[in-house]
Amino acid sequence: MSVVAASQVDRRTLIRQSARKSHRRRQIAGVVAAALCGLGLCIALVPLISIVALTVSKGIAAWSVDFFTRLPTPAGIPGGGIVNALVGSLIIDGLAAVMALPVGFIVALFLAEHEGRLANTVRFVVDVAAGLPAITIGLFAYAIVVLPEGHFSALSASVALAVLMLPIAIRAGETAIRTVPQDLWEAGIALGIRRARVARSLVIVSALPGLVTASLLAISRAIGEAAPLLFTAIGSQVFATSLGQPMASLSLVVYFDGIQPYPDLQRTAWGTALTLLVIVMLLNVSSRLLARRMRRFTR
Amino acid sequence: MTGGRDRRRLTRHLRLGDRAYRRVLQGFGVFVLVIFVAVGATLFIQAWPAFKHSGPGFVTGTTWDPSHAIYGAVPFIAGTLFTSAIGLALAIPIGIGAAIFLAEYAPRRISGALGMLVELLAAVPSVVYGLWGFLVLGPIFQNTIEPRLSWLPFAHGAPLPVGLLLAGVILAVMVLPTIVAVTRDLANAVPATSREAVFGLGGTRWQMVRTAVLPAIRTGVVGAVVLGLGRALGETMAVTFVIGNTNAVPNSLIAPAQTMASLIANEFTEATEPFHASALLGIAVLLLVIAVIVNALARLLVWSVSREVRETV
Amino acid sequence: MTGTPLKTFFAPDSRSTVAAEAEARPAPAITVRGLGVRFGSKLALSGVDMDFPTGRITALIGPSGCGKTTLLRSLNRLHDTTPGARVLGSVHLGDLDVYAPEINPTEIRARIGMVFQRPNPFPTLSIYDNVVSGLRLNGIRKKAILNDAAESALQSAALWDSVSHKLKTSAMRLSGGEQQRLCIARALAVEPDVLLMDEPTSALDPIATSRIETLLRALVKQVTIIIVTHNMQQAARVSDYCAFLMVEEDRVGHLVEEGLTLQIFSKPADPRTEEYVTGRIG
């Protein structure tokens, strides 16, 4: 047997021995690692479950017919409700959606169909803007609406939320339009370039479920925001009679009532928090279900 | 989608009507760009008086005293950085561990259900986190946790239901869902062929995770972490509930403090002193700049991940 | 087209004649009895009895879905990592019962190596780290041993000359054929008794393919090779022994016939084998 072959056989035995000897250690290391990861999962789940469980239990205690149909009462006086906040959130977010979604989807169409420096710049800026702190956007709306007008208003709040919703509408919208199958777009072009615009509306119609999903996501994000409303709509104890007045909102109620030392106000805060949670979860779950149904239809 | 090049070729042959259409679309794109740039510009213009008044002392000063028109942002920069650091320090190991467990060890159905639960929790509004943090976690911290921490050198002070550590923990809870969801998705996307390579050589399951999965998801996880950092830095409502509204550089983990965002939330509506409102807008500008840098970084990281994936395919 | 002249694919000087080989058939490296594999409720393979001779290349051929890859993966217990998969029957590596409950699959896999269809070097590791990854996974850390093993394995894979000066560069910079040879080197570094190859050249261009085929004829002196291939000509070029598997409407994947490659391709015993090797089916 040559020297080379001998050393190779030695190496082979060495490898086999090492494999056998190290196996115990490797298995134990694996069990420890898996246990640590499992521990991480348990630790992660505890606060998340606690938030949902407590919001539900403490919030349900506040829910009643009065809660949803009456105006707020001062601390210590029972029978108050959040009806103005419900309506206020609806109005402010509805207006914001009307402002942001059409613009957002048109830009989404632009990004989906065009390439080049402008499109790439827009996409990059939109992605970065998605992470802008909500309070800075609120201050922006304050500066361009509240200051010139001289008073706080629901309109300024809608402007703030619209700017907040734009990046979500644009990104999710672009994804929705891009998933429209290529042949649909080509069929439209084949009908004659002059009809391309009509063909494009074909594309938009078939992207509709995706656009609805994008809308639900954007609205769900906006409804939960309080920071941009602090200096724009600033909240109210009554119904607003116009868009140019301060307006109540669910998210603001959670904040203003929650930090007060009065138990009944805190209870209202929990009830409002549960209301917000239910709305947001409904929006998210429906957008998810819609997305799943959409996936079943695209080939 | 492979339509890009074809679409470009076809748009080159557009007739007049369609060229106008294209201009309109481009116009909207520019409009949106203008809006976002305007956000930064407007804040800067409004903040300018305070910047001019305080000079570089705005960013280096440690005193915030509106009644004497002294505006130094250091306490709030410190508060923001410390709370975000605590938040990430907790969320990263816990989040990655949880995600790896879900992706590699949990049975498929449980992993799917828990994964969806975690993702839905990412949609919980910040005010709800804040309320829970203030009314539930705060008392727990005050009565149970903080007294136990007094042996740590930097955790001295009276236990309160507010403070730096509490805010950091709340931020960790808020950032967790993002980190868990992204890491789990990335781990699930690692192809079976990489995993089988490790098994084929005689590796154990954990060795497979360490050799085939973790290195492959490294860049993507860093991107998710940076995104989480961006969210933590700008978080207002949850932090405002529990930070303690104290305008001083915190000298202890459990001391009350103030972040840039919570300062604005707490003081803006009562800002009547000269330059006060403008100074608060200056703080907003600082916050904006930091958030933009962090988010741009995250974006670039995510881009480099997708480029890597395209090159190896 | 009967009496197929596939003999023309053979290089008569590199293989023994049928008669001489029949007398000198080497002892089996792996013995398989009654082997079957079930995925959940679906049976994918059943009743395979065969021996894989030591120091020879055995090819598993057959139409797609016939179970050849399933058979291959049951040899190194790779099905253990698939939830719901159950292996029936027995596999013996020499005297060792591969599926004995007291045996760790990882031990088996250090003795029976595997090369996969698409080259799968670890993308974040250098060429050197890729080659020695198997050794490191099995607990070997000494630099001297790793260096020796790396050089030896890369030499065996005919890769040493082209990469010895750039061992620390990323493995992903290599071409497809080079990456596959890197994977072969990686598997060889652990000094297995048997090397399993699952269609190792199907993702490569013809030049890289022929390089690897030449490599295999040289490698067989060090290690027993079992190769799954859907390319009949490759089986004829490269292997000493062949096993033909088949799946039919009313029968799950099963072994039809096995024996010397020369025999299978010139005078197959089963008519289905003849139909497959003459290209009438599959």
C-alpha cells in the first residue's frame, strides 16, 4: 500500500470516528437551540395574547347601546358614549380615502406601466415615505391647512391621513396592477394602439380586487392613527357641524381618555380601543380573504 | 413580471392621444414626489426661526427651557435612541428565535396559524399598544419588575409606571410582528436543495439551519430589522403613554424620559413661548431626517437582497 | 427496430466482456431487499431487490415517475427528512443495517454521500469552505486535515488546477459545470464508501456533462457510484451495471430488470426493457 493510500485510509477512519464522537454533542446543541427558539416564540406570544385578551375583556365591559349612541359625558357622570368619535372617524377617514386612493392608484398605474428614471425615483421616494413618522405628517398638515385657515379642522386631519395613506395605496396598487396577466394587456394592444386607453381600463377592471385589497389596507392603517390628528382635528366632545371644525375620532378618544386618572374614562378608552381593534381586524381579514380569492382566479 | 421591456417597446410607438395620456400619468407621479418633498421643506421652513435662534446648540444643547427660549434637543435624541435600542435589543433575538421555530420546528399547520396571528397583530393601532402599556404593563413594571432591577448599576431610581425601559419594551412588542413575519417568510423561501446539501453531508437538523438557512436570510433579516428601527424611531402614541414626559437626559433605565416624537405630542398644543412652536418643528425636522436615512438604508438593503436572489437563480 | 445496435456507444477497452464480468462480479457495497417507499397513503416504489457492486458505477434508468430517485434517496435515509414518508424493506451497507433503530441517519450520510440535480454549493461560502463543509459538520476542525482533504477532494474532482489559486473566492463565481464538480468534491471530502448521484448533469451544458462523465470513470476507483439518469445514452456511456425501473397504470414503481449494462442494452431479458432502451417508450 502506497503512503498516499495509507494516509487516505487513516483520514477516512478519522472522519468516521469524528462523526460518531461529535454526534452526541451536535444533537444536544440542536435540542438546546430548538428549545431557545421555542422559548422565543412563547415570550413573543405572551404580550401579543395579553393585548388582545385584555382589550377584549376590558373593552366589552364598556360596550353598551349607550356607548355607541350617546355623546361623551364629563368624568364621573355615567351614560356617556362615543358616537361623535365613530362618526368623526368615518368622516375624516372617508374624506382622506377619497383624496388619497384615486391619486395613489393613478400613480400605481404609472409605476406599473412605465420604466425609467422618473418611475424609479418615484418608487424609491414612495418607499421611503412609507416610513415617515405619522406625527411629522400631522405637523405638515398643520402647517399648510391649520395655519393659513387659523383654526383646527377635520379637513386638515383628512389631508394628513391622505398623505399617510398615499404610499400604501401606491405600493399595494402597483402590485395589484402588475399581477394582471400579460396576455390581457397584449390583447388590448392588439386591438389597435389607438384603443390602448380602453384596453388599459380593461386592465384596471381586472385589477379591481387587488385595488380593493390595497384600499382596505390603507384605510385600516389610517383609522388607527392618532398622532396626525393631535394638531389637526384635535378631537371634540360634540358633533362637528362642518369640515372646518375640530372633530372627534376613535383613536384620539383612546389617547385622551386613557391617560386620565378617572376609572370611567379609562373604561371608555378600553371600549374605544376594542372598537378600533375590531374595525382594523375586520378590514385586514377581509383584505386577506379577498387576496386569497384573487389568487385562485389568476392563472 | 416579464412585461417591462415589451411594454416599453410598445409605449415608444404611442400615437398622439396616448402620448397625452402618458404625460398625465407622469404628471401624477411628479405631483406625488412634490408632496413628499413638500413635507420636508415645509417643516424645515417652519423650523428655521428656531434653528437660526439656537444655532448648532439646537442639536448639541442638553437643556430644553421654553420660558427662557433655550432649546437643546439632546435629551430627546437620547430618549429616542435609548428606547429604540432597548426595543430592538429585545425584539431581534426573540423575533428571530420565534421565526426560526415557526419555520423549522413547528408542524406546518401550527406554523401557518401562528404566523397569520402574528401578522394580524402587526395591524394593531399604536394607541391600543400605548393604552395596554400604560394601564397593564406599567403597574406590573412598577410593582414587580423595577424593584427587582435595583441591583443593576444603571437601573436606580423610584419604580414608576412610566419610564425608559417600559417604553423600550412596548416598542419591542410593536416591532416583533414585523421581524417574525419577515424572517419566517425568508426562512420558508430557502430552497429545499440547500437544506438537502447539509443533510447529504451528515449534518443534523440544527446544523442544517445554521449552515443553509441562517446565512441565506442574513441580508433580508437585517433589512427587516432596519425597517423595524424606522418604525420604532418615529413611534409616537405608544411611547407618549409610558415615557413619563420628563425633559431631561435619562440617567437610569427606569427613569422617566422623553423622545422626540413624544415631546411634540406633549407640548405642541401649548407652545406659546417665543420660538417654542418653531423649535418643536425643528425637532420634527430632526426626526424626519433620521427616519428618512434609516428607511432609505432599509430600502437599499432590500434591493440588494432581491438582486442577489436574481443573480443566483 | 429490434436488435438495437446500442453496442456502438460502448468503448470496448474500458469495460470487461460479459462473460468475464459475470465471474468476477464484485461483492455488493449496498444490498437492497424488498425495498418500498410510501408517501402518506400513496405507494411510490415497491418490492425492489438488488445489489450494488463495489467499485462499479450502477445506473438507475427508467421513464419519469418510475421511482428511481425515490430509490436513490432511500439509500442514504434522505426520506427521513420528509414528513409522512415511510421506507419499507431493508437496506444494508455491507453488514450494516441502514435503517436499524440504533443507527443515526447522520452517520449513514457521512458514509453514503450525495450529489444533486442542480449544483447546490452554499452560496455564502467560499470554494474552500464549501469543500470542507462536510468535514466541519462532522466535527473536524484541525486546519492540517482540512487542507489535505480539500486538496485531495478537489484533485479527485478535476478542479484543483483551476481553483487552487482562488480558494477563498465565492463559490457562486464558478460556472455551472464547475459548481457541480465542487459539489462532487464536497461530497468526496468526507470519504464516503458510496456516492449517490441524482441526475447530476441534467442541468448542465454538453461540454460540462462530458467532463463529468469522464470524471466518473476515474472516480469509480475510489468510491462506488450509483447514478440516476433519464438519459439512456449517458447510462450506456458511463455505467457498468444498469437497473431499469418502470411504473405502469396498474403497478407502482418497481424494478423490471438489472444487470451488466452491456447485457441490458444488447440482450435485455424483459420486453419492456427492450422497448425502453430502443426508445419506443419513455
